[in-house]
Amino acid sequence: MDIGKYKSHDRLLVAVDCIIFGFDGDGLKALLIKRSLQPEKGKWSLMGGFVNQDESTDEAATRVLRQLTGIENIYMEQLYCFSDVNRDTAGRVISIAYFALINIADYNEQLQSEHEARWFPLDKIPTLVFDHKEMVATAKERLQSKVANHPIGFELLPEKFTLPQLQNLYEAIYESKLDKRNFTKKILSLSILNKLEEKEKASSKKGAFYYVFDKSKYRKLHREGVKFV
Amino acid sequence: MDIGKYKSHDRLLVAVDCIIFGFDGDGLKALLIKRSLQPEKGKWSLMGGFVNQDESTDEAATRVLRQLTGIENIYMEQLYCFSDVNRDTAGRVISIAYFALINIADYNEQLQSEHEARWFPLDKIPTLVFDHKEMVATAKERLQSKVANHPIGFELLPEKFTLPQLQNLYEAIYESKLDKRNFTKKILSLSILNKLEEKEKASSKKGAFYYVFDKSKYRKLHREGVKFV
DNA sequence: TCAAAAGTGTTATGAATACACCCATGT
DNA sequence: ACATGGGTGTATTCATAACACTTTTGA
């Protein structure tokens, strides 16, 4: 590769920062860690790290997330490039933000034990380093608009879930109440759910039927994007 | 600024590339120039340039566009960060793509004369350098989805425009025909247009009334985002 | 007078919304 | 027996979609 032609131009530090949204049946949460390097060491922060010469930003985001949390193979997409000259107080760093969705229960133990990561309800996010607060806000907006047309909300749930759980999730994302009957009607009309015999009995006496996705129809919707909730 | 802490990390060349969409009453077009530096010098390319140490990517995009085309003060927003390791054949460069909208007639002369820039209908884009083809495709998708909820389409029209012109624009963006009566009804129901006495007589014998935006209502919609066409 | 584009209303269909009662069961 | 959350149907409203004729006027 002949890099000579570009030699005279500035080179910048490029970082990735990941906003990980999680759901545990009770409000949306974001995953934060204590920043491990100066400046601002010890303050709450998104998962972040620098992009290496030999990896794309997607690869960097995947790697950083794995290194910091052990999380792999989750839904993640690029959010936005944050590039204010003074966004990082220690130097010029542009950051490509990513957002991801996971089911908290799937990962909770390893996060708590092996890594100093913690879930924060979206309305109780502590002060964050740099422009990470803005990143979280942007990610939340993106999640809301994305979830309206794509069935990505399911990434936040366990494989088996009940309709009330699904509705709770949408209510958490939209921060508003939905009508139970209308919600059920709408979701079932998409016919991407298969009802199981089994019931979830923990959260009610009557018990609620579990559902799972119909993977093939689910992927079809995922690709095409459909008017969702 | 203490940059010492980050010293050991890779620094990358960061570029911006601008997809400029234009409309001249007859189909959507994209603005391209002949690339002025090696490699691939002389091939068609988006407007691009490197991001300097002391500017944000927004600022870089604005500057690059001004330098290459003289265009200023137009609607522009960040599109996506393209970062494949081998996207630029001459070295590792990540690129933040921006897309912009303008009315071709407002800028045509200066573009043709002072700069080697040319408009290409979207279905006749020539072979482009690097991953610029993908950037154009991504920008087109974004334009389509954005214009459905935000009145940014108006950026592509002159200040005074007729309803048939506006409809042509939407048809060009969506690449499909719309019903004249339904379109008129919908647009007027938003009440962001003010009808003028004056008629545009060039393109028909009867003549079509000019309209202008109601700036204040327009901005309100712009902010809030409304179900549009 | 005729060709070409502008302008205009009604009906039909489907989606979103509002709304209230019975069911199953563990305590 | 009763308290708790789960499950179900209908009527209304509203937005979208389909559809055709008259008007104006320059050539």
C-alpha cells in the first residue's frame, strides 16, 4: 500500500464507544463501567476503546465490547460519529458510537463478577465522562425510532417471553403505556410469534403463556422493516 | 492538552465525503467531481477531503464542500462512518460520509465554470472510486426514509415552487408515481405552504400557482418530525 | 379547436384507538 | 373468597388509497 500520497495530512485518534441497552422486565437500562485510564479515571463511562490500524470500527466495537464485558454475538449497529474538537479533554479523539441491545439476564453474572460493569436505569444515569451523556441520548432516540419499524426489540428479551413482558419492553422504550388488547392484536397479527404450551408463573397466579419468534418470518421483517408497534 | 496518555494508540487518517443531492425539476441528481489526487486521480468521486486536527467532521465537511464547489449554507447531515480496512486502496482511511440537499438551479453556473463538478442522474452514476458507490446508495436510502418524516425535501427546491414541482420531487425521491389529488390534499393539510398570486407559466399553458413555505410552521415540523408524504 | 398540464371531491378500505369484563389460580 | 394479573372483542375514528372530469390558455 502506497501511503505516501496522504502523508501530509493529520492523523487522528479514533475511538469507539458502545451504548448497551438492556432489559430485565422492569425498565430499560444502560451498561456502564468505571473508566480505567486517565483522564477521568474512575468515572462512569460507556464501554470504549481505540480503533486499531488493522480493524474496521465495527470490528473495534465488537472487540472492545468483548474485552470489557465478555459479551459477544449481540445486535449492534453504528450510531453516529462524535467529533467535537474538545470532546475528549485529553486530546483530539473522534469517536464512533455504537448501540447494542441485550437481555440482561443472559449476561448479568459475568458482568457483575468479572468486570466492573453496572446497569443503570435510563432515568438514573450518573454523570458520565466527556460527551457520553449526549451519546446515550442519541442512542435512545435512535432506539425509539428504529424499534417502530424493525423488530429489534426482541433482542432485549429472553428466547421465551410472555406478551405482558413484551409489552413492558415496548412501554419502557417508548416511556408510555400501551393498551393491552391493541398491543396483543397488533403483535399477533404480524404472525412472527409462536405460542408455547408452557406458562410463566412467577409473576402472576394465572400465569402467562410463553411465546418464541418464528425465526424465518422474524428475519424477513428484520430485513424489510415493517410498521411495528 | 495532555495527549501523553493516549500516545501508544494508532492514529488514522480521517476523511469526509459528501453526497450532494440536487433537483432540477427532472429527477434526482448527485454531484460528482473528478478526483484530484492519486490514487485513482481523474476518476469520478464524491467531494471529499481529510479532517484536520483542529476541526470537527461537520466543520471539515462544510469546508471541503466550500473549497471544492463554492457551496455554502446548505442542509447537510452526517450519514455514516465507512471504515473498512481496505476501502481506500492507498492506505488506511476512515471516512465520515455526509449528505446534503440543494436546488440545482441555485448553484449550477459556478459549479460548471469554476469547478470540475457535474450532476449525474441517480440511475446514471458512473463508476466511482473506492466505496463511494455504497455511500451514494446509503445516502439515497437515508434520504427516502428521512423525507418521509421530515420536510427536508424543500431544501431541494427554489424558494417559490409549484405543487406539480413539489410532487415531481417526491416522485423522484421515491422513484414512483403519486396521485395528484391525494398529494395536494396531504401537503396542503399540513398548512406549511402559502399560496402566491403569481403563476409559473413556463411548463404549462394554464400555469401553476407558486407556493412558499410558511417558515415558522415549517421549522416547527422540521424539529418535531411529522408523518410526511 | 385542440393539446397539455392544472386543479379539484367523493367513496372505500384498512389501521389505529378507545374501551370493560371475565378467567385462572395462589393465598 | 378474594386479590392479582392474564386474556379477550367491538365500535369509532382517522388516515390512506383509488378514482375522472373540468378548467385554462398558448399554439
